[in-house]
Amino acid sequence: MALLGIGLLTGVTTVLFGFGGGFVTVPVVVWADSALGADAIRVATATSALVMVANAAFATVVTPRRVLGVLRGGGPLLLLLGAGASAGALAARHAPAGLIRWAFVAYVVLTVVDLLLRPGFLRPRARAAVAPGAPRPLPAAVGAPVGAVAAFLGVGGSVMTVPAMRRAGHTMHVATALANPLTLAIALPAAAVFLAGSGGLVGTQADVTLVGLVDPRAAGALLLGALPVIAVLRRRPPSIPDRLHAWTYVGLLAAVALAMVR
């Protein structure tokens, strides 16, 4: 029931912040699968990738075509995101569990500090018109490193792509909507890698059934809560002032960092 409730929250964050599940899912699955010991973070990263595939795909399908048109011509970016994600997922399968956990925390903390101190996110300098002919939100060259880091930590990529698009002048509504197709490009190959093998888990004696590195029970409960919420909020999106939207984004990241440290 706890996972189902968190799934509802994941659906909200998918629509409002572009988090397909990663930053919310990872701490929750670490808690749910704590019987795995240090390996819980690796299972959480893998389970997060599978949850993000479903959430981001569904959110992308119900996103207005005029918004998705901003990504027109972004094929090379999507391919490099996927390639980087495959490499990052392979690394996560064999990396020390402690490294993944503290890298996750460090990345979130650095992101929060960057958003607070560097202009362009909380204090956008310009607003770009959202039109099919608008420029790509990210240059293709950054696709591989963004995909690798996102898949290694299980965070999807929205925390890299949303600030970049925000600083390009897009509103939070558009930036978070575009984060979902970019997250899908990362999560799909990452989930395939994680499902392919256990990566030498040492905690498999615990009462947790895994498929590869993924906990299907946790993923199913999270998705059962998330998908109906995504459908409702995409059909009737709440009206949130842009500045409040941006500050809430930063606050959510800070809360997740604290949850992982405790």
C-alpha cells in the first residue's frame, strides 16, 4: 500500500516536473527492499528505469503535439541519450553499491545548489516561443554523458534536461513536458540492460523476487498508482504560476536528497 501511495506521487511528479519516477522511485525502493542490504540501491536504480519507461512513455503519448514539436530534428540527441544510457546501466550493474548511493546524493545536492545560485532557472532571462520550429532544447553532443549519468544513478535525465530548457527560455510547463520523451530515450535501453542480468547481487537470499536487477512487485505497485494520475493530470493540468513551479521543483530535489542521506 505504501508503494501504491508513492506511485500516486510519482504520477504527479511525472506530469508536473518531468520526473518519470527516478528521483522519487529510487529512495522508496531502497526502503522497500532494505532486506537486500547494500544491494538495495542497485535494485532501486534498475526498478526506477523500468518505472520510468512506462511513466515517460504514457506521459509522452498524451502530450500535445505542438509541445513535442520542439524536439523536431532531435533524432541524434535521442540516439546518443540511448547509447549513453546503455553504458551507464552496464556500469551500474557492476559498480559498488555505496558508490551509486553517494553519487546519487552528491548529484542531487550539486543540482540544487546550481539551480539556486546560477541565473536562468529561478530567474529566467528570456522566454522562448514554443513552436514546431523552435531550436532543440539540448545539443546532440551532450546526449551520451547525460544518458550515462542518468542511467547510472537511475534518475532519468529530467534534472539535466529541465534546467537546460528552462535556461533556453521555455516555461516550466513546456520544459517538464519535454523531459518525458527525453527520459524515455534514456530509460528504455537502461531497463533492457538491467533486466538482462543480476550483476552479481550478494543479497539475493532476502525475500525479494527479482527479474534481472528489477523488483517487479515494487515496479507494479508504483505504476498502478502512477498511470491513472498521469492520465487525469494530462487531461486537466493544474494551473501553477511559473515561478512557484520552479521553486517547487528545487524543493522536491532537496527533499529527495535528505531522504537518501537519512
